[in-house]
Amino acid sequence: MTDQEIIEQINSSLAEEFEFALNDMTPETTLFEDMGLDSLDVVDLVIVLESAFGMKIREEEAIRKIRTLGDIHTFVINKKRQMESA
Amino acid sequence: MLLKRVVITGMGVVSPFGRGIESMMDALLAGKSGVVQVPELAEITGMRTRVAALATGVDPMEIPRKFRRSMSNMSVFATLASQDAAAMAGLTGEQLHSGRLGVSIGSTTGSPQTMQEFFRDFGIDNSLERMKSTLFFHIMNHSCASNVAQALGVTGRILAPAAACSTSCHAVGYAAEMIGMGKQDFMLCGGADEFHPLTSGTFDIMNAASTAFNESPTSTPRPFDRDRDGIVCGEGSGILLLESLESAEQRGAAILAEIVGFATNSDPGSIANPDASCIAGCMRLALEDAQVKPEQIDYVNAHATATEQGDIAECEAISNIFGNTVPVSSLKGHLGHAMAASGTLELAACIEMLRQGILIPTLNLEHIDPLCSNVQHVHGVTRRTVATVIKNNFALGGVNSSIILRRYP
């Protein structure tokens, strides 16, 4: 998958789960303020990403620092690359 | 006897005839059936019944995702019906958030559909890793009550009675008692259930579900009829807004009817089979609670689900108290049996019968079973003065309940 394909997959998965318009999703979009997610949604966000990319990320320390959609893109892209090189 | 008088100032329903009391009453008066064939039932090994009364006219997307994410269908039904009841009563946001308004809404179980989805996934690899954070809110026993309170911003008491087919009768009765004791001024109360094959299957294995009319669904159930062959399960929600008379008068609310009596008792003789003397005992307790004599009752809205044992026991109990002069009918022929919702769907129809001075007959009652001929059945839509009615519900588990309504003023 290219980085762009990963970003598109992330955005479409989150748009479907959280009923968010794709057009409104930019790397600067914040999860809590802009998307209106809360602590329950963050649990489901992790499950959605794990399911979409076939990876386990729940215990990753870096998850706790995610604030924007761009943070998710970077996190998943890095994780995918780590998995591919492992 | 209630210390404060309790009246009904709002109602909302989700039924097989859509959302709203008007569409349900139009269908009941027109003698329509909400029962349809359900093809998925034919795919289940051992399931003989293939019909159900499914709710229609509901758009879950009306509820914002923030609230909807913790709801299964039963909570969606209960929330939309509660919104309609609150709107009919003209409640303000301030009243909903006052702490003086509570919720008393029950269901037979938490969401069977969500439980099925969870255990199907869990069974694949014994893993919780795909479990969503909102699962619990679908399957907890107070799912409907809590979801309604969250969506409407209710800050008062929460009660979630569960007594299968008696659930919503209990929910209304206990809500009335709470207002009667002065603990709350308003209560949103009733029941909701969502259809799942487990419900039909429960009755089917007990030989209590209708199986002979799978090709002509609108011909079943047939309460009191000699050719009846059992229950048809349904779904939906009926919600009433109860209020102290004092509060309703103070704010100039339109009063739909008054709740004057409620009773419930347990039948330890059998967890499954109804007993005429226990049913009669429950109705007598309700009459005492209302301080009403049997001859003052104008109509009996029977539980009558079209099982042989239930219909005959209820007729015997009604006959023992009211003789054969008080009109009796069941609305299960139109609505099927919506389980925890059935009591309040039928109470809503009773309120309209009081207001309109009209009695609705039992749909599909063509040839009265000789063992059910000891009461006076309503024949055709009948116009007459209706001032006081008693409404029965009886549940698996040996739980009987009766409510007495009076026209207001």
C-alpha cells in the first residue's frame, strides 16, 4: 500500500464508523474538538484501525499522543512500514 | 390507592403500523393486521413459526450518533416514542432536566441481537479484541431506560422493570406509584422490545407459537378463536408520560386519561402456565386499589395472546368478576405480541378508546371457542360511552398485572 492509499483507507474507515464527512477530514482535523470523539470512541477507533490494517496497536504508547487525523496517518504509516521490514 | 392523583398527558408509540398513535389507531379501527412473513425464520432449524409483527416507520438516524451508538433497536424505538410522548405533553427542556421527571422503561432482556453478534464473534477465537466500547450499553438490563434518559437529558429517577409480557404494565404502575407518593412529578414510562428469533423460538419450543398460518400471516394470532394456535411475536415501544394531576392543572396541560388503579401479583403455581384464580386475584386487587366496583368497569382490554391456556384462564377470571356483560377484546390480533412493549401499546389504544368513546374488537376472532364464550366479546367497532377500563398483562415467570384507567374529566 502506498502512503496515500493508507491515508484513504484510514479516512474511509473512520468516516464510516463515526459518520464523518470525508470532505471535512484533513490532517489538521482534531479528533476531540473537530470530530467530536470521546473516550469511548477512541477505544473503537483503535479497533477500527486494527481491523482495517490487521495489526495490534492497543498497547502502543504512541497512541496516547494522537490528537489529529494527521497523527493517525503518521502512526499507521510508520507501523505498517515496521511490520513490512520485520 | 395513590396519595396524589396521576394523569396521562402524553403518549408515543412505535408499532407495526409505524410511528405515532394516529397511524396505530387508524389501523386498529380499520381492522388491519401488522403480522408479516419473516423469511429468515424459515432458515432456522427447528423453528416452526414463520411470522411476526415487525415495527415500521422508524429512522434511527434521527437520533444523533452520540446517543445512537449505545442503542440497539429496542432503545431506538423507546427513544423515539419517548420524544413523541414528551412533545405531546408539551414538556420543556427545563422540565426534562428538572430532576422531577424520571424514567421507568423496561424490556424483556437486553438486546438479543447485540448479544448474538458479540457471542458469534467471541466464539471464533475466544477473543475480546474486537469488542466495541458500547457493547455493554446495548445488553445491560436498563438499556432502554438509560438510553432514553441520556437522549432526552433526564436527571430524575431511573427504573427498569423486567417482567417479560408484564413489563410495561409494571413500568406504568410503578411510575404512577412514584408520582402518587410525591417522589417525582412526571414519569416517562412503558416498555420496548426488538424482534429476535430467540423470542419466537422460546414460545415455539413450548408449543405456544402460531405455526398454522405461515402462509396467511394476517390470519394469526386469533385470540379467543376456536382455531387459534398460539402467539405471534412482535416488537415496538409504547411510552406514556404520567404526571401528577396537580402539575398538569398547574401548567394547563391537556389531560388524556387518569390512572386510578394498579395491581400485580405472583403466581407460584407454575412458572409458565396461567391460573384463573391468580389472574382474578390480580384484577380484584386493581379494583380495590382504584376503589372501583366491577359493575363500574366499561371494558376489559385482555392480555389474550391466542394461547389455549392463557385465553381460557383469562376468560374464566373475567367471567368470575364481571360476568358476561362487560365488553372484552384483545389487540394481539392486530399488533401481535410485542412482549415488553405490548402493555403500553395496548394502554395507548385504551386511552384513545376512552377519549373517542369507541371499542375495538378482537381481530381474527371468527368462531368463539366455547371455553371463551363466558364473557361478552366486542363485535365490530362499537361506539359507546367508555368511562373506566381495566387492562391486563400476564407474563411467563408467573407475573400478573392490571391497570385501571378512567376518562378525564
